[in-house]
Amino acid sequence: MVGSRFAFSMPPTRSRRLFLGWFGTTLLSSCTATAPVSSAGPDWVLVRQRGFLRTAADPLVGAPYFFKRAGEYTGFEWEILSALCRQLRVGLEIVEVAWPEQPDALVAQKVDLLLNGHELPPSGEADTPRPPFESTRPYYLSSQQLLVSAPAAEAPANFAALAGRRVGVIDQSGGWALVSAYNRKSSPPISVAGFRNLQDLLAQLEGGGLDMALIEAPVAAWQARQHKGWRRVGPGWLPVALVGLVRTQDRSTREQIDLALGKLVAAGRLQAILRRWGLWNELQNRLVF
């Protein structure tokens, strides 16, 4: 995205993919919840000596991820970060960084962790240089979700059932990629309307200009709570893992974060946070709850 040399954490099209094969191999082998960390490296020693974990976040990312309400931080990512640092027994320092600039801030060692709506980085092709950071184990499995404003709207049995309906998406988003791919190969096409921002899309949905919106599942869940009669319908499409990002050389920090996340999972605390924000669904069982 604009403003970052490493801007691929929330890829709109090709990089969004099913990660289940990766989840079954890499995650379970390298991020075991009870696996001990052999010894703390200098990076984690520095965090412990400092007494707090510097984490980049952008309140403008918005609800329900990370935002401000009455001047205080809130959001499901804020609650996860708070629980994570309690588990790690270190303080939490939020460094406000615009979302597109967060990877650069991480590489420049201005922060220790990114946990703010970043997706699992793509593996890339053989000739593509590896990014200078690694991902933690997932803390949430997102997807594209349909949101409708009419209580009587029928849930589509499959993606093809959207044909002929007026569906709103955010330009260059995962929903946009899904509908575009379907329309290239199928007929009749889905009648899609692209919007540059969420506010305009929601206004059209509320005013009856759209039958439904295809947006990120957390946003759909939040909006369904904010609008009487609105609801989510159908399955989630295009699942993708939301992860923390840590510098490649800070291996010990990543191991400690993975271990702490695993303990939050085992104790049911991560599940409780997701339920509180209306984000718990069957897909989250793949987090090994």
C-alpha cells in the first residue's frame, strides 16, 4: 500500500488465499502452545529490561479492530494485546503509526510488534525477496461476509446465488477480488458496485441502493450490531489469517509471543474476547480451541 516499501500485509487479490494447508503444517509444528522456549535471546531480554512491548497501532483502522471511544483505546485487537502483555508479564506501549507505514516502523526498530489487521504474508515466488519480518501464530481467522439491511433477506446457498443481486464491495478489497473472479468466469454476473470507502457503501445499503454488502467479517459483525435489523448471512468466503509481525532477527520475541498466544488459547481467554465482540464462529475452531 502507499507509504510503505513492505506494504503487502493486507493484499487485495492474488495474495489472499486459503491458508489451511499452511495452517496444518507450519503453524502446528512451529507454534505449539505448550512448547518451551529454550532461552531468551537478546531481543527479548531487551524487552524485559525495558519493561514493555512497543506495539504499532492505528486507531483510524477503526471498529472493531482497534479504535478510540471516549478517548480510550478499545477493539478486539486492543483486548488481545492487553491480554497478551499480561500473559508475558510486560507492559504495553501503543505507538500510533498510520497503518500503511507500520511495516517500515517495524523494520526501523521503532516498535517491536505489529498486531493491527495484518494478514499472513504471502510466501511469494522464488525470485521474490523475503520480507524482513516473520508472522506470529494467528489470533483471528477472518473472511469475506455478506451483510444485509433487510431482515427478511434470504441467505444465499452459494456464491452463484448472488447473481442478479446488487452487491456492494470496497474497491480492491477481498470482496472485490471474489466478485471480479466470479464474473470473469460465470454468467449471469453479479451486479457489483465498488466504493472507495466503507461509509459510502453503508449509506447505499441503508438507503436501499444495494441488496447486500460483501465486506470483512469483523466489520460486518460490528455493523450488524450497530444497525437494527441488519444481519450477516451466508458462509464466510476467502478465509485469511490475521497475525502479528515481528522482525526476522527478533526470533526470541516471536517465540515468546507465540507461546503466550497459545496459553491464551488454551485458557479460553482468546475465545472469550472474540465472543465478546461477536467474532466467534466455526472458522475459529481452526485456531485449535
